[in-house]
Amino acid sequence: MLYLKQSTASQSVIIGPFVDKTDGNSQEVSLTIANTDIRLSKNGGNLAAKNSGGGTHDEEGFYQITLDATDTDTVGRLQLFCHIEADALPVYHEFMVLEETVYDGLFATNSGATTLLPVDTLAVGGTTQTAGDIPALVTAVDTVVDGIQTDLDNGTDGLGAIKADTAAILTDTGTSGVLLAATATSAQLVDDVWDEALTGASHNVATSSGRRLRQIQESGSVYSEGAVWIDTVNGTAGTVSYENGTTDNPVDNIADANTIAAAVGLSRFRVAPGSSITFAADQTDKEFLGHDWTLNLGSRNVSGSFIEGATLAASTMTAASGGTVFYQCVFDNNVTLAPCIIRESYFGNVTITAGSAGSFYSNLCMSRVAGSGTPTFDFGAALNASNLSMRHYSGGITIANMGAGTGTYELSLEGQGQLIVAASCSATSNASVRGAFDITDNAGGAVTITQTANYTAANVNAEADTAISDAGLATAAALTTVDTVVDAIKAKTDSLTFTTANQVDSNVQSVNDVGVAGTGAVGDEWGPV
């Protein structure tokens, strides 16, 4: 948490990182952030807009803002929230606003009296004090101390005798009794207490201050989120527990991070954006959390580990690995994986090869290849039967070497896009396709493809024909009969005469079975016969 000075203008802070709302990874470096986009809650109050001035991009998706006297006029916790909904995920920060005198006492750089923390002694031992009381107490204490010193100097009586006896005991036991030099001052004593290392062996007395401090240290509060922090760009090397690998002092390499994690009993690592890590040792049952970082698996066992936000370099997992979860990762290089789970990740125009037989799962993943190209999943040319389940997939996918080994291979593909069965696939392979997929079979039918729930044009036409038949609608024979009748009707209508457009010429011979005569001319009017 950062500290701010009450009612003080021109206090610059950095907020972020702002990352793309769609992939949760790409840095947003050209946002327009107005003061109204930045919402502040002062010491638990309702959110309100920042007083004035928006944000200016600094770098890496971080933006600089300036808080003024109005923004910082309330002592206590200041919560900041900013969400540019159209482009980026929300950002949240907390600050602590301190009174001016307290802030200056903590952070002012000069040594004048104004930099001291304010102290106003109102009572001692429950007794109200005046300006002259404390000097009187000091004088009284000085008198008592003088008496104690006199007593100490008396080697045959009182404290002096105890001092002499203690010296004799130390001589008898052969110990020095103290770790301080004989000339040690009270300041040296205090320094030695505070500088002593915190260990369970030397600080394990119940309810003692040393034990309380050690418990705070070992509870993980020193390592935020219970993680060792890694920044291979801006971190520093070091393996001192509770000094290196913290949020303020991340290590710059995985070896030091592993050493610290083993020493303090942690299995989680936080990786800074832009970092690049190559596993140089097995990483089983670990968590690697972050975004926009690069990982080389280093041919290591990563069984049971959870890997978030990494871009995978061209690398391999050991065949013994299993149960690894890749979450929101980017596969833009060829990799060889043991059976694992891939969630909400992106596949480039690359090949993911099975390094050992087993079951592979992907969920909510998609191709990031433009055009007709596709990522490829290769079951391995020399492996036995494996399973691949791709749920809620979007985009193209090519399947290679399915059926190349012994046993029955299974593929379940759900979603929409394109499936290409490579010529390297062979029999003893089954593919269940559900959704809207165009299928290209280059293996000549070697793979048994079931696509009853696949929304192809052929399937839609077949279903439409079935529906027409079930409803008893027109068939080919019925349409022939209809055509004959329509032809006969047309022959009749072709014989009609239209002297005036849209009016049929007629020769009326009778009306209601009564004959009609006459031409309609004067003297030869119409009328019954």
C-alpha cells in the first residue's frame, strides 16, 4: 500500500497495468483516461470521480495520474478504481492518506524539528501531566539511578554483592555470560536484539515477542500471495529467505526461486510480465502464475503443475509428466507435451506432439491462425493409443499420426471450424465430431468419423428430406400428377380471348338456363328468347 499526504496537490502515482479485455494479456498503451473514468472512495465513502486530470501512458500498460488536494483531503484508506470498459480489464489500487505532520515525520528528508513525528504526552501511568511534571520525574529517576550506581559500587553489600557473586559463577562455569563486549552501550544492546536472526530454535518461547515475529515471518506475509516472485528483467539474484524473492525484491532466475521456495515451504511462483524462464530442474506440483511471460519446459517433469499466462517456447515435457494444466497460455511454437489439460488457450500455426500415450484435454481453446491454415495435434509416430478431447473449440485443427501405434485411438471434437485428417492417420481410429465443422479427410476413410451432430450442408439436406417425407409433403410422383393437372388447366386458359386487357371475351347464350337473344343494339336489345 502506498502512502499519500493529506490535502496536498501534485502527488503523482502509477496505476495499471491495463490489459486487453478480450485476451487478458495484451497491454493497452493508447487508452484515453479522463478524470471521470477514475473513481475514488475516501475512507470507505461512496465512489466519486477524481477531481481533475486524467491518465497519461507511461509504459508497459501503466498510466501516470496526479492526485490533488481535493482527492487527498480525507485521512484514511483511499481506494481507486478505473475501468475502461470498451477496451481494458478493470484496475484497482489502495492508498493510505496520512496527516501532513505524520507524513513529514515518516518521509521528509531534512533533519529539522519539523520532520519529527508529533508526540503530545498527556498522561504517565494514568496520571495527567503538565509541562513541568516530566522534568521532575526525570530528576527523580536520576536520583534513583545514582542510588543504584552507589549500590553497585559496593562490593560487599546489595547489588554490588550480587554483581561480585555473578562474576564468580561465570568464572566457575567457564562462560562469558554475555555476548556483548564489556563496554557495550544500551544502543548496542538494542541493535543486537533487533539484528538477531529469527529461527525456531532460538525464538520459540510461548507468547514471546521473538516467537510472534517469527510466526508472522513464517505465515507467508513476507511473501505476498504465498508466492516467490520472479522478474528476469528487473529482479536480482539471491537466495536469502525473507529477503529475496519478495514483491519488492524479486529474484531474476528460476534456480534462486526454487531454493527460496524449498527453504520457506512455498510451491507458488509469481512471474512478472516480460520475464523468460527455462526450467532447469523438475517442477512437480507447482503453480506458475502471471501473464505475458515466456516458458521453456526444458525437457523437465512438470507433473501436477499449474501454468498460467505463458507463451510456450519450442520445448518438451518429459514423458513421465502428467496432470499438468496450461491456463490462458499461447502456443506459438512447436512443443512436445505429456498428457495434460489445456484451458482457454490459443494455438498458432504450430504442431503440438504427444510425448507419451494417454489422454489429452482442451476446453474453450481456439486457433489464432488466419486463413485456411491450422494448428496440428500429432499423436506421435511411435506411440500407442491415445485420446484427444477438444470441448468448445473454435477454428481449424489438423490431426496427424492418429492410429500410428497399437490400440484404438479416440478423438472428440466439439465446436465449430475445420477438421483436417492428415494422410498419416490410419485405422483403429475413431473421431466423433459435433458442431459446425468442415471435414477434409486425406487419409482415405481410414479414420471412422461419426458426425451425426455435425451441421454440414449434406446433413441439413438429409434432415430436410426426412422432414418432408415424414410430413407427407410433395414427393416426385405427386409432383408429376400435379404437373399433368396444371398442363390441362393451362390448355383451357390458352383458349381464352382477351380483346380488352384483363377482360375475358364471352358469348352468353343463357342466364339461369333461360336462352338469351339480341345483339344489344337499338331495336335488337338483349332479352329472353
